[in-house]
Amino acid sequence: MSSNEPTFDPPQTPKVPLLAAHADAPIPTAFDRPPTAAGDEVAAPDASTGRSSAELDASELRYRRLFETAQDGILILDAETGMVDDVNPFLITLLGFSREQFLGKAIWELGFFKDVAANAQKFAELRDKEYVRYEHLPLETSDGRRVEVEFVSNVYLVAGAKVIQCNVRDISARRKAEEALALLRVELEARVTLRTAELLDANRELEAFSYSVSHDLRAPLRAIDGFSQAVLEDYGDLLPAAGQDQLKTIRRGAQKMGCLIDDLLAFSQLSRASLNKRAVNTEAIVRAAWAELEAQRAGRIVDLRIGALPGCSGDPALLKQVWLNLLSNALKYTRKREQAALEIGCLKTNGTDTFFVRDNGTGFDLRYADKLFGVFQRFHRAEDYEGTGVGLAIVQRIVQRHGGRVWAEAVVDRGATFYFTLEKDDCS
Amino acid sequence: MKRSDAIKLLLVEDNPDDLALTLRALGKANFSSQVLVARDGLEAVELLFGEGVHSGRNIAEELKVILLDLKLPKLDGLEVLRRIKGDPRTKLIPVVVLTSSKEQRDIVESYQLGVNSYIVKPVTFERFSETVRHLGCYWLLHNQPPKISE
């Protein structure tokens, strides 16, 4: 229900109590037109106005047309007797009674306005109120159909005589739509509840799964690695060099799988961990991440430039992980450069901060960019660059959980730039 | 394990492979003779409180540390930890959880129950051996435990 529509509360009428027991909360519509105060006489067409008879005819025609074509029912009553003076075609069609059945009858004889004026006495009350409004009034048509209407009556003077104008708006369709909407809302809520339960179930299963992986999958690997080493230690002398190499290969495999399990668990934990958003000093976490990578850049010449970095809102621990992974990647793929050049900065595009990490490393072929952020996706041979292929998947997961996105630009052998936002931008 | 009064370390471990590797690492650091092994949670509790088949035995007073796995048959590690830390006879004995799990809920619950240290077993054997050796040196040689008197 829109609250933008203007309401026209009657200026002089005190808050009119709604008479109908089934009236809903008031719905402000243009229908709430202020009543013409009974004292304000609507001038009867009269020679004293100085208008010509032709002008009066034209005016009469205009208002007659308005009355005839109105898409609201209009009933004009004699305020003294309660007799129907006029009824417009819309109301005739709506209720299915002929014009003759209306005319000359008192409103309480019509039958369908029992709730408004059941008898002459009630009618007197209606008249004395001068403005009456029902949000929601059920009426029965000639063929027994139920229609729901909004009913407003105003009293005014015409040529010295009090007239009551009743406006009757068919709101059946609106009520039906409202009911359908309410039903849909209930259904939607039920569906949300169901989905939430399913999601919680899936999350619990995922948790149980990674719990089991965490406990049970490492032990056999430890046995494979440990006993291979035990054989090398205890019986190494008995083994030819090729046999020793094969045991070492077994150990590498076990250790690699240990790393994969660790990374996979770290990745799945990201989906479950709650996001603790707060104001983050970007520069501070970038410097902290850089400091943590000291071992990785030991003995290398790395030219790092840090541009202006605005603060942001996010989970500090997770955002630090993003910077760690991007910087670690940049260091890894510039390893073969004599002088690595890294640039960190922030661009403002359409009001959105876009952070970036640029390197002059080995780059990659942009044709495969869609695979870049997939779990266990690797662009380089294991013997060239180590890794499990989870780092960028983690970056993407964290950035997405913050509502942002991550993308990359690169040229083979010329370097790569990774960009990310932490809020919705135009391209997301 | 020559004499029970020399027992300084209780190792609670059900996985035979992990047990062999842990004992191997402890042996290399010359701690073998001070180690007693419980193969499940129930056995650990019975040993500690002198119950069941171990009635009459009293090792709690001599222990300098308990190395406790979490995933154990019969009584799981967290339950064993709860009983140790909930009993005046054993609550002062340092307990080190030595497990495969890095799950936060295991770590948090262990500390809530009063664990003294939480160590994740490394997959790589060298690191595993070194970790176990460090644990032995730290808890058996360097750390000063309180005297438990009844």
C-alpha cells in the first residue's frame, strides 16, 4: 500500500469514526476527497451568475458526462427524505439493478446499504455526520454476487436543499489482489523458512564432512609419509638408489595431499565462518601482510610501491588473507625476474574503490581467465611454480562474501594485475 | 617401560600407525622408558583413576604430562579431558591435545575444558618427529609441574 499518495482529510470534520465493524486500517487514496461543507452552497444555475443559457448548458453537459462515465458508482440522495434522486450507470451495472429500481426509493429500501443506513433513523445519523467513509463494505448484487466497495458520502446544499452524494468504488479486484498478495507472502515466508532449514542442513553436513576430513584424512597420510621415512632410515642401506627415490616420491605425494587437504579445509571454512565487518585500515593490513611474506622474498630484489589506500569496511582477518594471497602470488610469479616490481593501489571508479596488485611477473593467457578463480585450477606446471590452486579461489570467496568482485588483467611474460572491490559496483 | 614409578608421560592414542610414529619419535629423543600408552579413552581414565583392570594402580601422582588424541574409541578425547580437569586428583596434570584436527570447535572446546596446550600433528614425518621431541623435552625436562598431594 503506497503511502505516497496524497490524503485529503476533511478539514473541518473531526476524525470521522468508521462505522463499519469490518473496516480495515484506513487506506489513503484520492478517494478521500474533502466534503463540501454543508454551508457552502453550490450555486444553482441562475441568471444572476451572468452566464448565458448556452454556457450553462455546456457546463451541465460536462458534469453530466462526468457523472455518466465515472468509473465509480455515484448515488445522489435527497437529504431530507433519503430518496434516490439520481444514480449513475456505473453503479447500475455494478449492482445489476435497473435505474427504475433505484429511483424514488429511500436508501434503506434498496437493501444493499443496510450497513450504512438500515432505516430512517440511521439515515438521519448519516446525514448529520456530513462525511462518512467506509474502507471496506460488502454489498450483494442482484444476482447474489458479493462485491466489496469503498463508500464515501458527503452532504452539500444545492439551491437551498441538502443533497447527499454517495461515491461507491468497486474494490473487489483490489481486495482480491490484496488477498492474493497476503497469500503469496505467507507462501514466500514458508518457502524462505524451508530453504533456510535446507541451507542449515547443508551447512551442518558440510561441517560434519570437513570435520571428518580434518580428523580422518590426515592420519593415513602421516602413516604413508612416516613409514616411508622409517624405511629410508632403517633399511636405506639395503635399497638401491632408485628404490630410495621411489620412496621419496611416495613421501612427496603424501605431503602434497596433506597440503591439498589443508587448503581445501581452509577454503570450506571460509564459507562457514561468520563475517565480522568493521572499519579496516587498508594500508595497515597491507603492510602487515607484506611483513608476513618476508621469508618468501628473502634474498630477492623486490621494488614495492604502495599508492594511497583508502580505508574500507570488512572482516580484517579475511581481508588480510586476500592481500596475503595476492601479494604471495605476485612474489611467486615474479620469482624469475631479476628485479621484481610490485605495485599496490586503489582506483576510484564511479565512486567504488577498486584495489589492485600489479606485478611484472610471468603473467598468464587471458583466454583462460575464467578458470583463474576455480578451486584447484592451476595455470603453471607444478615443477615451475608450486601450489595447490586454492589461493585465488579463497580470494574470490572472501571478496564475494563482502559483496564485491575480483578480476584480472594479464599479458604473458609481461605481468598481471588483480583487481577487487568490496562493494557492489556497476559491473557486478 | 621398566618400572611404573618411572612413568612420566601418558600417551593416549588409538591409531596404531600414529602410535608407532609417536613412539619412534619419543624413542629417538630417549623418552621411551617414561612412556605409558592407553589405547582408548576408557583405558586412559581407568589408568588415571586406578579403576577397572587397573585398580590399585596409581600413576597420576608421577605424571608430568598427558598427550591426548581427540578421536578415540569408547570415550572420546574431549570427554577424557573433561574428567581429568574435573577431578581434584588429576586436574593439575598438564594435558596436551595431540590431534589431526585443526577445527576451531575442537580447539575452543579443549581450551574451555582447561587443556594446557593444543598441537596439530604435522603430516610430514620430520616435522612430526620434531614436534613430538619438542613436546617431550618441554614437558618432561623444562616444565615444572605442581606436586600433587591428596
